[in-house]
Amino acid sequence: MNDKVERKPNSLIHESSPYLLQHAFNPVNWLAWNDETINRSKKEDKPIFLSIGYSSCHWCHVMAHESFEDNEIAKIMNEKFINIKVDREERPDIDDIYQRACQLVTGNGGWPLSVFLTPDLKPFYVGTYFPKESRYGMPGFGEILKQLSQAYMAKKDDINKTTSEFVEALASTSKDIRGNNIGEIDKTVLDESALNLLQMADLVNGGFGISPKFPNVSNLLFLLRYYHISGIEKFKDFVLLTCDKIIFGGIHDHLGGGFSRYSTDQKWLVPHFEKMLYDNALLVVLFCEMYQITKDEIFRDTVEKTLDYILRELTNDKGVFYSAEDADSDGEEGKFYVWSKREIISEIKIPLHQDIFCEYFGVTEMGNFEGKNILNVKYSIEQLSKKYGLTVEEIKKIIDVNSAILFDIREKRVRPQKDDKTILSWNALAISAFVKGFKITGKAKYLEAAVKAVEFIEKELKSKNGFLYRIYKKGEVKIPAYLDDYSFYVNALLDIVEVKTDSKYIDLTCNYADWALKHFWDVEENNFYYSSDLHESLLLRTKILYDLATPSGNSVFVSNLIRLYHIVGKSDYIDKAEKMIKGSISAALDNPFGFGWLLSSCYLYIKKPIEITIFSHDVNDSKITDELNKMFIPNSIFSVLYEGNALQDLEKYSLFRNKTMIKDKPSGDFVLICKDFACTPPISDLREIENILASHSSSSSKERIK
């Protein structure tokens, strides 16, 4: 009988988070974060051990197996501490506070996050992963527990004094990130940021820095926008290099689709095998834009393969999306994904096919990862075509057919655990990805997936009072939504408006934007708090301004407000967007790496949106719509109007005012293109449309925020 069956569950058995449930059978008396638990700490005068992680975190699993499943360690924890487990994906507000504390003390952060708190929630010792016993200069967790327990009892006054000073330093971290307020901004802001960002680039392997390497999609999207406004090819070329390296590297699941969270090496070969919904959604958006620029089929094919992976593995029967897949299976990281050469040869029966497949994916007897092989593309199909005297189509068919065979074999393995909770912000990113995927492929199933997810969110994650919830799982919702939930969801709804122009979606975006402005906005600093004024009051009310693995809610809201202003004409939206840019752009100039999405929002303001309104007679067959969807116009505000789609309901918005009653319009589909309050006459010739859009592409605009 296994250990979990023999042990009695702790209180986490009543939680819905997959991460918390992973620890429900630990001998540690884990408690959830709530008022009752915190009051217990005060009543018993015990320090709190706070452990923060997430379900697909490899080192969280390691620390759990080493320490939290150990009876001796658990005994100390249970006697001397109140032990709280938090899922950082459910409570990013708690995680943000104590990650800042960890970074202040150690210079680093990450998960598992291990924090020791006084009963009033002030940190007095912080770290990440601790081994059970001391090694390699790292203190052992058992020894830490004993020493901190003794220190808390014997030196409580010293600890309280230290924590008070610590909290003051912690409070400044949210404010110090903002630079001086700049009164005037022009294109030189983008020039300087783009050049500084490119200096951090790895021009050989793509990406930024050495290792580990994350995709950093926000920065790549900004460089594409800078290419659009400047016309300088080297910025596009670097993004192209990076995308190629990611797509052909081991971070890409070549058999099943989707991408791992990051690469542990410089060359994108060895991933940390967990797959996150947000990474895959953001990469889809990036690859869609690369397809629009290059028309290279590798980007369209990768978009389809990634979206199909999300539909297959990360979509529930309600039409919303799960959070992640674990790195481990059978207790071993990457086991699900790697192959020995012998395994591959035993499944591919034709010797020529064996040679071609193994050469294409770099499969060797020695392997490239702990004696096994991570599939990564070593040679192009064109190179193999020349070497083997076969056509490109024949080589591609050999690779595709045998990839399908190995995929079916792999499906019989023990799968990594799935984190089956739905997070609103990550779902919003996925909705945007499916909309973008629909635009470049024309495949209706992608738009249907996006619309279905919105319908579910509106039905199940919206409260009777109109605010949104962050988490859904198995019929239950919890935790009011945070800034990134609102910001990403408004962005997703605006993306849907571009392909399904309907007043109901515009009304929703306005409602949620207004709700966020009411409950998250800081009137003194002209930006958004991460938590609303209705959330639980914590040690600090922080702001997240950096664009890292995901963009910050603040950065995305800048572009949301600019887009909304051009649709509905509400001056408060553009006024607040201007204030946000002015207050944050100097920090972006100092550190462009951490503000990629903000810089893209700044690009949108400086370049100014171009309004493209398509009038079509057939919702399912419009050549003009299909062609425009495949163009790279990152400053566009698209809308598609069809006969009979309640045009009168749209006329209340400034974008559509006077556009529905056009005299002398051409027969068939046509387009209106507007910029700087001037519009073209109706145009039905596609080449003429392309010429007009090209004339608005790169510029040396000196438009300013005054």
C-alpha cells in the first residue's frame, strides 16, 4: 500500500488547487491562507512557515519529497510553526509581496518560496529551495527550522524590530520602480529602448542573455513594432532568428505541439519540461505576427500545432483552458518526452526512414540529455532532400508519418500531471491567441474556441455584482480577479471585436475597463494597483509594473485604453493612458528588458492607430478580410461589418459614427481606412488598399505627448 493511502489527509484535502492537493497527504499539518489560520498563529504565538509554489514546479516537488514527506521534519514543523501552503497562481498578490522580500534579502527569487513570518505576517527569514540536509553551502531545512524556532522564542524583540525595518524597505519596492515623470515623449524613446534591448541580445542563438533562456515574448513583440515604425531590418531579423531557434529547438514539443516554459541552456535544447498555458498563448501571438511579416509557412504550421495542442490537452469540456502540464512523470523530469535511439528504431520499421528521422531530429546512441534524446531539428528538410535524393515533399512526409507513429506510442506513457484549474488572465491570453490564429489561418474552429471561452467566462466567472473571479475549477469559482485578469481579458475582448464586431463585446470591454479604473486605479501615481480596494488587506498593496514571463496588467492596460479611446471616443481613456506612459517610460528607458509590452503600448500611442473598417456581404467568404487579416499592421484597429449585424447598435461608438450610411459605395466588399481624423473613400481594390497601408507603415514620426 502506498504512503499516501496509509497517511491521513491534512486540511488541504478540502482545497481545490492541484498544488495544494499535492500536499494533502504530507505529514505536515498544512493549513490554507485565511483569517482563521493567521489568528491561530497569533493565539498560539507561533511563527508562520509560508511555502509558496505551483503544481508544475519541479523544485517544489523535490523539496516536498525531501522534507515535507519526512516524518522527523514534519514533527518539528507541526510543533514549532503554523504551516501555510499557498498556490502562487491562485494568490499572486501574496506571492508578489514575499517574492519582493526574497529578492531584497538574497537578490533572487523563485519557487518554492520559503518564508518565515511573525504572526502579524512580517517576514524575518526568506529563501527558496532548501535541501533537507546542508550541502553545497546551502543550509539544511531541518537545521533552519530548529534555529529559527529557538530565535523566535529567545529573541522576539530583535525579530520584531528587524521586521519593522524590513517592511519599510519592502514598501518602497513598488514605488522605486517608477522613474521621473517625463513631460514630452517622441519616437526617440522607442529608438533608444530598441537599441539598448538589442545590445542584450544573443545574436548567435537568439533570445536574451546566456542561460536559462526564456522566450521573453513581450520584448520580441516590441522589436517587431520598432521594425514597423523604423523600417530597420536588423530588429526584425533578430526576432526571426530567435523564433527559428525556439521552433527548431528542444523547448518545442515536435511530436505533440506546444512549448516548455524555458530552456536550461543557451541553445534552446534542454527545456524545463513544464508547459504553461500563458507561454504557449504568447508564443502563438508572436508566431502569428512573424507569419504576417514573412509569410513563411513554418510560423503558420507552428501556430496551428500549438493551438491544436491547447485544444487537445489544455481545454476542458466547458470550453475554457487548464493552466499547465507538469515537467515530471513517474517522478522523473522530462521522462514523457525523451527517447532512446533504440526505442525510435524499434517503432520506425523502414531503415531509410530511421536514418532520415534520426538525422532530422539529432537522435544518437549517446543522446543529448542524460543518455536519452530530446528531439530538436538539426538539419533542414531541404538539406536532407539533397543528401538522400528525395523531393522536399517526400522528406516531409517521412518525418510527418513517423512523428505521428511516435506520438501514438508516447500517448501510452504515463502523462505529466495536469493543473486543471482555470485562471482568468491566462485564459484571456489564450483567447487572444486563438483570435490571432483564426486571422492567419481562416480556421473557424479557432474563433469558435475563443468565443466559447468568453461565453463561459461571462456565465460562470462573473458575480451578480458584475465583478469577475480569477479561479474556476469543477463548478466552483473563488478569489476576486486581480489587475492582470481584467487587463488581459479586456485585451482579449478587443481582439474579438476585430473579427466579430458586435456591440456586446465593446460594451463588455468598457464595463470591465471602467470597473478596473474605479477599484484598482491609484489617483496619486496614475497607475493601477495589483489588487482592488475590495480584496483582502495584506501586509502591502503592491503594484506590478515589469513585463516578464507575462506582461504586467499596467502595461497591457495602456494599450487597452488607447484602443478603447479610438473605438468609443471617451477622453478619460486616452488621458489616463498618457499619464501612465509619462510616469513609467523613464523606467523603461533605464531597463527596456523589463518593459517590452509598455514600449509596445508607447509605440501605439506615438504611431497612432490606423482604423480599418471592412464592409462585407458574406461573413464566411470575404477575400478582402482574409487578406487584411494576414497583413502585419500592429497599430491597426480592425472592425468587420456585415449586412444585418445590427449596425445601428454600433453607431453609439465614435469609431462607427457616420460609417454605416455611405453613399456611392462600390458593389461587393470594400474598406474604409482612417487615420488622424481623415478617411479614404470606400475602396474595393486590394492592391490600392495595400498601397495605402504601406504608405502608413514606417515613418520618422515626431508626434509627441504634450
